[in-house]
Amino acid sequence: MTFKARESLSEQIAGHLAAQIIRGDMLAGDRIQELRVAGELEVSRGSVREALLILERRHLIDILPRRGAVVKEMSESQVRGLYELVQVLLGLVIRKAIKNVREDDLDPIIALIHELQVAASDRDLERFFDLSFQFLEHAYPFARNGFVEDVLTDLHPALQRTYFMALHLDNDEMKECLSFFKALVETIFRRDVRSALEIIREFAEHQSELVQESITRARQIEAAWGAKCTEMLGGTDLGVTYWAECDAQSGMHMVNMDYIITELLDPESGEIIPWKKGAEGEMIYTAIGRQASPVVRFRSGDYIEVIDTECTLSLIHI
């Protein structure tokens, strides 16, 4: 019988903060204040301090003299180094799997492949993201090496951060990832080490380059214009700009409320969803600034989540 202790309070706090960093709710360079976190979560500062040390070990934050904890920057070299290391370690795991596992050992992996297929078909990015790392966690024990498992587990949050970014950068990335998982399992069944290592190398290089290019592009734009890159969404059919980020870059704000009525729709029931934290639905727009050809409750096809309803600009952000 294997005993697995429940997560400590510090681990739970670390997981809570890690999720915000991985999903971009906290950005590179953001300071994490012990006192604020302790107050929000109603825990001691000592527990928060231990959680920050866990996050530092997992490559999500830096703890700096006189500044405290800040979200770690992601540079091209760091992304490249991360994927190079994961490629080596995952290659070791798969080599051991090909050598040692029986076909029935792969039943949970096969079940996850089916779930990944469904999530990809439904364009359920969050579900696909979670299942991807369940797949990896099921594979790690095949290494039969506790040190390898520990290193990969500690690398998980950093890899989740880049993986989440990659899924949002390219609409076809879910297909790429699904093809990778399927091909990997096929090589295990065929006991084909050479093909497995080549598949891992190609995928690691592909995703590494995708994330690196995004980082480089943002830096080049910022250097050329001497300004921070922020996102906006708009179109002349309704009112030029609808949504835009503020300097905090913690979500998109509605910036054209004098010209557009924006509502959140449940696409299944057709009911309007109240604006509140955590609400999810499809954006619908009514243009009130047009003088001809009215646009009333236009269904955009854009599905969003309300991150919060307050910020320094007192605007809803998504």
C-alpha cells in the first residue's frame, strides 16, 4: 500500500498562486505581497512565505533582496532551456516505458487520449490543458526513477505556463498536442524507441519556438515604439474599440460603453447572464451609436470569462 499525505497548507497556497501565474492573471514582474495574500486567503504570513519558497523552486517566481517575491520573467533562453530539459527527461521516461510496460499498463493513458480527443473536438481549452498534464503525470512513473519524477514534477508549473501560452497563441496548437500524445502512445505499443525520441524532439522544438517567437515579437514591438504591448479588440461595425487592457494587463476592460451595450449570453439556454466574477458565456453586442442599419444583440461567437468586476479603472475586465 502506498501512503500519500494530503497537501500541506503551504502547498495549497502555492497551487493557488501558481494557477494565477500560469494563466496570466499575474504577469512577469508583478510583486506578490505576503501580507495581501495572507489577508485574502486568511492564512498566516509564515504559510505564505513557505508557499513562495515552493514557487521559487518551481521556477515561477524570483525572491529578490529588498523587493521580495516577483513573478519570474520568461525569456527566450529560459523557454529554450526548459524544453531542452523536458525533452531529455521525457525521452528517458518513454525509453523505460517501451522497455518495461505491459499493454494493460497503458489503459489509463488510452482513456486519457479519448478524453483529450473529446476536449479538442469541443474546443474546450481548459479541459484539454488539464488532461494534458494528467497524461504526463500518468507517464512519469514508467521511468521507475524517483529522481526523474521529482525533477519533472518541479518543472510542471513552468511547463504549464508555456504550454498554456502556446495553446492561446495558435488555434491549431490543440491539434498539434493531440497528435503528439497519440503518436507517443503508438511508439510505446510498437516498442519503437528511435521514433519516440524523434517525436519528442520535434514537438519540444516546435512548441519552444512558438513561445519564443511570441516573446521576441512583443519585445521588438515594445522596443520600436517605446511602449508596453497591450491587447485590444474592436471593429468598425460596432464602435471601433470595444475592449482593451490597462497598464496592469490583468484582463480586458470594456471601454466603449457610451456606444455599445454589451451582454453575456448563455449559448445553451439563451438567457442573459449577470456580470459577476467567474461568469462565463458568449458576448452579444447592441450598437447604440449607429445612425443606420442597426445592430441589435449581435452574437459575436466570442466566449469569455469575467475575471473580476473591479480594477483601478472601475471597469469590468475579462
